Amino acid sequence: MARVEVQNVSLTFGAHKAVDDVSIAFEDGGFYALLGPSGSGKTTLLRMIAGFEFPDEGSIRIDGEAVENVPVNRRRIGMVFQNYALFPNMSVEANVAFGLEVRGETGEAVRRAVAEALDLVQLGALAKRRPHQLSGGQRQRVALARAIVTKPRVLLLDEPLSALDKALRTDMQVELKRIQREVGVTTIFVTHDQDEALSISDRIGILKDGRIVQEGAPEEIYDRPKSEFAATFLGEANILSGEVSGGRLQLDATTAIALPQGTNAAPGRLRCAIRPERVRIAAAPTGVNGDRAGQLRGTVVRRLFSGSASTYFVDCTGREMKAIVQRGGGADIVVGSPVALDWDPADLIPLPAA
Amino acid sequence: MATTGTRRQNGLAKALPLLTPAYAWLTLAIFLPLSAMVYFSLLTSMSPSEQSSSLTLANYAAFFSDPLYATLLWRSLQLGLLVTLICVVVGFPAAYVLAKIFKGRAREAIFLLVILPFWSNSLVRVFSWSMVLREGGILDTALNAVLPFEVTFDLMYSFPAVVIGLVHSYLPYMVLTCYLSLQAIDDALIEAARSLGASRFTTLRRVVAPLALPGVLAGSALIFIPVVGSFMEPRILGGRGGTLYGTVIEDQFTAVYNWPLGAALSFILLAVVLAILLVSAPVLRKAA
Amino acid sequence: MIRAPAFLSGLGRFYIGLVLVFLYLPLIIMAAMSFNASPFYQLPFEGTTEWYAALAQNDGLIAATLNSLKIAVMTTILATVLGTAASLALFRYEFRGKRVLQALLFPPIAIPWLISGTAMLIFFFGTGIGRGLHAILLGHVALALPYVIIVVSARLQTFSKDLEDAAASLGASSWQTTRKVTLPCIAPGIVAGGLFAFAVSFDQFVVSYFLATPGQTTLPVEIYAAIRKGFTPEINAVSTIIIVFSMSLMLVVSRFFRFGGDQ
């Protein structure tokens, strides 16, 4: 178990900068998610920490030891692969024992460690099976047991749940979290699934084009995204842009909205985000001029019903806004109705200029 | 997501120790000999150690001055074409039936049966035809037992015998390559064509045949090339009618001992085969 | 799948039957004749095993058979080891010229054996390597190598690089990874490649023919000489043995390597 420190690391493949001057620290025992779209460099960063790729520049330290030139097999890490990568020629037991055996360990100690690891993932009964006789979730557990049995300094997970179906994935997230807590190993988890990142990790690093856009606790990033990309990639967001004047944001000639109290934005252009679930929606009487109820007015153009909630798409004179209403949170509004949108100005998140 | 590792960049240094033995062997036993053959074809006398040997184009001139060589080469090319054609006509339907009518274990078993002879000794298989084709042989006897009138039937030592032997030798190749590309055609494509109103024949012509073309062409190349250079089959089944370009080359090395001429004739054959492949390369590429 | 009408599929089956008759009839007749007493293949059939008994007395054929087996076994070992090593390198590493190296595997397969054989004869003679069993072995390994590399590489295509990465992440050295993970996973391909190499060598006639010397010869060369001198029923007997032997061998191969089966 150890602290992992990545400093100013860059890696270029041909003309493509896969990872561009990334610095990030993973604290001892923490559960980190690296989140980003495909091609953002998250897997490359993980593979550099693992030792499959070597940075062109920068340093990687595990427990204070510089490892950027240490090959993977001497880094004492554990890794779980997207497609599990279980050795098809070995039983479950032999797969888990592999890491101990190549280190020269034999006999009773190996047997005990393997049994312990399999118990931890609740697969003790299937020790003699072959990988192809297991279900996807079971394979996932074997891969995890195999990765942690060697007591690695850091556990690396490369989209480990993406091959599972949705229900199983949720179960495995809970399971993964429990095992990580029990073992206490520093864990870095690569994913492109924002819900997974939010629900599973202590901290999230968002990557885009080889750079870390924002790093912090899930709530922190969700509530205070520092860029439009962070706001829209982690959760959904309405983006409003306009001119700052007199503590208000002038969206166009006739529409202005209030900025949060204490925003000391300089006059000029500003972009703000507002989460759809923070937007209140109410039916508005048509043709009543001068009624200033609500911040924006518009017409419902579409409604997506998703069981527990409904998403309304509202056209506000050319600007599309989304509002999410929990089921039972008010009467259904039909498509075509005129509506007023409102929110607490404190929920508006000013985004720094890109 | 998939990234090629840096450990695999500049991999030549790591690959060399593993590659060198195999490629050194191929160089010594294939590539250097082929180069030596080109050099040898330009020598005047048989042994390169002899003082009198000097460089000449006489061996190539011999090919062009004596019409016999060109005639025989033409005959060999015709034989190659004929055998290839028969293999396509016979082999493609067989591959189609295997890939699209048979299912499961029956398909696997019959497929194995079709290609099994290919891996047994070709010399012996050619030889086995001599018992079938000769006068008083099995075919002759069987036909006379069935037919009400007397026929004498002696194909042995004739051009048709050579063709039959070669088709027998190379047919499994065509079935194999056609089967591989036919099998890769999704049945849903055939169903889609049929659902759009195409007849069986139109489906075969417009959908299946174009998709299977790479297999047909690969098989044709694999058959045509060795058949043009065949000499053992014509010797065993062709008798006096079996004099072909390949047998003339064989003679230069085993009977006449004019190695430089043999080398020149071999090289001309190689050049002609390569030229044919190059000319058909655009078609092959388009099909692939 | 739109099922073909019964008469069409029946026709298809009948056609396959005809093709199989064409392929197997001469072999069956040859096998039958090897048990026929008449040395001129006269009917009616009269059973005998005297031609097989005569084989036991034919020292030339026995020596040639042993040579063929010896060379085939050595070819198998050499071509499998060298070919597997080359396949691993082509699978694992990226480097300039890789495609050229892969393309170079095809000339030995595609060039008519008549040309390869005569070229080897010229080169080996000119360089003092000479003719004989060592030259035949040299040639056979070169002819078998591309087959081994192609078969083993095909098997490697189904092998995930992640498995090697996983082994390395667990602390295995490059050699441990190769020995404990990669080779066991591709073993069926290696066995199939080896058996292909054996078949290529054991059946090879043309190249052996040009490289053989009177004392140092292989079975197919000896059979060819006998056929050209005139048929003897003994040749039928030995040919039948060869056919049965090679076909059984390939049946074994098919258990390891599915020739474009359903997968």
C-alpha cells in the first residue's frame, strides 16, 4: 500500500500527444477514478503507472521510489484488465497462484494465500474450475483475487466492469468498494462511465486530450465544475452564456438572469452551468406580458419519461433548456405547453473562461 | 483504448534474436539459391569453377531461337489454365454445398474427407491413376461389364490422363479456398437478397459469387503456378504425350546436364508466372 | 437460413458424393491391387499379401523409408522451433519492415518446387554444400518453415496480448510469461504446425529428387525411380502404406487444428 505520485508526465505516440504534462497524486488507501472519453489518455496514464508504457518526460513515484524506468514485472502492482485476461490454460486456483509462484513462493503459504483471496471474493467453491466455465461476474472476481493476492502496492483497474450487463455492474461496484475497503490498497480505476465514477470512488480525475481537467471529490466536481467540459461530462448541465452587467447575466437583448450572490465577475462574457434537476418548471399562462415569474419562459418541445423522473426539453426562444422533475413532484406538463423555468440563483455555476 | 506499448516500439532489437534463425535459414535455402540461379543462367559452361566460363546471354537466346521451348511453355500454360478451370468448375459447387447445405459435424467430417488426400503423397496419388486409366485397367473393365457393346478404353499416356491426374492432385486446394470464403458469408446476406425478391440464381450471381471471388482467385493462383511447373505428373501419366516445359527443365538437370540452360529456362518460367500474377494483381486486390 | 428445397440439397449431397468418389476411387483401387496376386493387375481378384512380404526384403526401399522418417522428424523439430520463435517475434513486436518479412514467407510456398529444387541444386553444388541427405534436410526445413509460421501465427491471432500483460503485471519475467502462459495457450497451433512440417517433408518429392544422390535418397524419390523403371506390385504396397500413414497423421492434425471449421 502506497502513495502514487505522477509528476509532469508526458507520452507521445508519433504525432499524437496521448498524455500531456499530467501531475496527480493518489493518496495511500484512496479509491480514485480516472474518467474521460475514449482517447483522453486515461488508459495510457494507467498503463504508465503499471509499467506497460514509459513516459517520455516526467516521473512516477510509488511510495517515494521513482519507478518510471522499472519494468512492469518488478513494480509490485496489481492490475485487472477489461476482458479479465484470465489464463485459459489454468484453473481458477492456478490463476490466482500465478503471481506468487513466479515470485518463487511455493507450498502451504501459496495455498493459504490463494484460499484467502478466493474467500474474499466469495469464490472459494469454484477454485478447481477453468475460466471458460465461469460467468462474467465470476471471472471478474477471479481477476480481482489474482491481482490482490500478491499484496500489490497499488491496484490498477482498466474499465473492469464495462463487459458486464447493467444489473451485474451495479452489484460489482458495491462488491469492489467493499473489497477495496477490506484490503485497503490504493486503487486507481479507469472508466468512461460517469455514474460508475461518481458512485464508486473517493476522488475523481477528469481527463480530456491527455490533460487532467479537474481533480477532486465526486460531490465537489459535480457541484463546482471548473469547465464546461467537466460540467457536461460528469452529469448533465444547461449552459447559459451572456454578458455580465450589474450583477446580472444578460443572455440577449430582452433576457437577463440573476448571478449568485457574491459573484464578482468582471464585466464581459461569462458562461454558467445549471444542473437540470435544479431547474423548476411550472405551467405559465399564455400571453400575459410583464409577468416576471421565473427566470426564463419557453415551450415544452419534448418529454422523456424514465420511470423515477421526467426530463423536459424546453425551447426558450431558440435556447434549449433541460429540466428534470422527480415523479410525483407536480402535475405532468404536456408537450406544447408554455412554461416558466426558475431556479435558485445560488445553483448557477459560473464557469471560468476556457 | 487500445494503445500499442512503448515496449513494442523499436521492437526490432527484441525481435531479431527470434527472427534471425528462421529467416537466415530461408535465405540460405531459398533466396540465395534463387539468386544463384539467375547468375548461373548467364554462364556459358556447366561448372562455375572452369576457367572458360564467362557471362553470356546465349541460354536465353536459345529459348527464343528454338521454337520448341516457346511451344512447350505455351502448352504448359494452356495445361495450367485448363486444370485451373476444371478445378473451379468442379470445386466451387462442392465448396458451396459444403458451406451452405451441410451443417455441424457432417460438414466437418466431409470437409476433412475432401482435403485429406491433399496431404497424402501426391506422387503416389498420381501413380494410382495409372491403374484406373490403362487399357485393361479398372475403368475399361468396369465399362465393358456394364455396356452392351465392346469399347476399348486407354487414356493412359495421353494429355487427358495428365489433366485428370493434375485435377485430382489440386482439386482439394480449390475446395479449401472457396470453402473458407463461402463460409465467411453471413447467411443473413443470402436471406436479405431472397427477401428482396431475388431468385436463388440471382442471389448466387449477385451476392454469393462476388463475395466468394477472393477464394476462387486464391485457389486459382495456388493451382496454376505449380501446374505450369509440373513435370512428375506428365512423366508418369503422359508418356510421350507428356513432354512439357517442366519435363524439359528436368532433363537439363538430370539427363542432358546443361545446367545453365536449365537455369535460364527455370528463370523464364518464374518470370512468366510472376508477370501473370502482376497483370492479375489489380483484379486480385480488388477482389480481396 | 433459407433451407434449400429437398431436391436441391439432395442433388448437392449426390454431387459431393461424386467428388469424393473421384478423389478416393483411384486410391482404393491401388490399395485393392496391392492385395491382388496378379502382378499385371489382372482380374479376377485373387487375394495375397506377398507384395507386402516382398517389401520386407527390399533393402533399398527400407533404407529410403528410414531416411524419409529421419528427415521428416528433424524437419519437424527444426521448423517448429524456428517457426514458433519467428511467429512470436512477428506477433509481439512492431518494427519497420515487418510486412516485408511476412510477405517473404510466400515465395517458398508459391514458387513451383521445380524452380526451388533446381535453384537449390545449383546453389548447393556451387557453394560446396553438395547433395545428399543434409541438403535435403536444408531444403525441407525451408519449405516447411512458412507453413509453421502461418499456422502458429493464425493461432496467435486468437491469443490476447492482455494475457501477456497480465502475467507481467503479476511479476512474471518475459521468459516466465512465454513458458507459462503464451506457449501453453498456443500449444494446439504449435502441434498442428509441427505435424504440417512433418507432412510437407514426408511427402516432398520434387526438391528431394534434385538433391538426392544414389545412396542418399528418400522414399518418394525411390518410388519415382521404380515407377519409371516399370511398375511393380511392391510399389502399390508401399504406396498404400504411405497413404494410410499420411491420412492418419492428418486426421490427428485435424484434432488440433480445425481447417476452417465452424469457428
